[in-house]
Amino acid sequence: MVNGIPVYINQDLVLDLAALMCDGFEQSRTVRNREEVEAHFRTTQENRFQETVQKRAVVTNEKDFGKFHGEINFLKDVNSNIIFTDFSRFNIVRDMLLDKNMIKQIIEKDIFDSKIKCCEYVEFTANMTTTSLLSSINTLIGVIESYDIKILDNLIREKLAGITNITFILNQLKFLSNSLSMNNTTDIVLNINCFNVVLTVNLNDFSNKNAYVYDLAHSELRVLGKVSRIVDVDNYFDLLRKTATSDYYNRFLESLAPYLAVLNSNGILVPDNFTTKVNGPGLNVIPVAIYV
């Protein structure tokens, strides 16, 4: 059993694993108890006595006949279904994986020594960073929308030649944000000392719907997941891969530098540094669960 508080459980993956580990089904049990009690009672009483009063015989006969027929039925039907909570199901699946030696407990040295293979289940401890391309883009969108767009377009027109203006940039940024947040999935970056781990999470799978993923920033997290990619020191993780047009969007974000410089020089503070790549060495992991 996990010693920690679950903050994220991918129930779709857990259910699939449960089906694989439990021969394709989860146990459901129905229990029915039935009790019947029947009682019969019969009583008969006869009293006879004789008295003599003033030499006159008086005979009194008393007879009591009683009969009682009773039937008492106790019927009890109990339907009992085994219901698994999210965390209990996860614990069952994790214990099964551990029993079959299917989970590799890893540390920094295992990554350095290349002891990890793609598609393995791994469990590790890492620190969560604040690296978020989506947050940077949304912040820029929010700043631009706080001003009169016509005023910003005029600032650009006075300083830079060409047809590109802030209106065009804003529309492109919104389209990029929608692409990166499609199906409510996003990347979070963790560090195991000098190694990076990129987790692709679904925000719907976080247990606290009233919290935000980056409430856990700089926290030490425990992660169980499946390795989808191993990146060496000469390679990187592409945080724009979800768009399927990362080359274009890299050029687009780089092209924003002179326009954002104009805004900053006019006292409009905007983020001008977008992290689109996370350098290796490290791992790309599909998380099954995250706990603290």
C-alpha cells in the first residue's frame, strides 16, 4: 500500500491494468440471506370442583379450551456488491504489479547508467518545477487583452514595418493555447537532480477539483508511471509536439521577440521567454498515479 496522499490517479489506465491483472474482470458478489420462523401453540384446561352448602350439593364444572396458531416470518435479502474506491483499486493494482516484479524503483543513477527501458513501469521521487509553456502563453494573452488592442496595434505600426500586428498575434496565441490544452491534457516537468522527467497529465484526473496543478510546484512528488520515451543528453523533450506542427510554432514564438520588445519598452510588461524544449537526459512518462 502506498504511504502517501494521492493527488492524481489515471482511472482509465488503472481500470485497464486491473482488467489485465484480474483476468478481465472485477469481482462483484451478491449475498442473499433468508430466515423463516413458524410457531404453533395449543392449550387445553379443564377444572372441576364440588362444594356442599347447607346439605345441598352444588357442582361447578369449568372448562377452558385454548388454541393459538402463530406464524412469524423473518425474510431478509441482502445484496452485497464489492465497490472499489479510486485509491483502493489503485493500491490493489500496484500491489499486483509489485508482486510480479513489474515496477522498477528508480533513482538518478539508474537513468545515468541507462538501466531503464522504454515501456517499463517505474516508480520514483522527483521535484516539480514551474516550467509551463501553456502558462506562459496564457499569461501573454491575458496581458494583451487587458489593453485596448487598437492602441497596441498603433505602437507596433509606429516601430515596425509589415502587416503583422498585435491583433494577429493574439489570434495566433489563442489558437496555440487551445491546441496545447486540447482534451485537458498538459505537460508538467519534474527534476530528479540533474535529470528531467516530463509527465503528460490529464487535469481531470487530479483528485482535488478545486485545486490547480501548480499548487504543487516545488513539492517532492512520488510518481508511478510507464516510460514512453528515453531522452539522452544530446536530445530534448518537445513541449510543442501536441500541435503536430512544432517547427512552425517554434518559428512563430521566436518571431514575436521584436513585437514584445516594443511593448516592454512602452511599459507594458509581457513574458518574452517561452520554454518550448526541455533538455535531456531524462524520461517521458505516462503517469498512472502521483502522490505526496
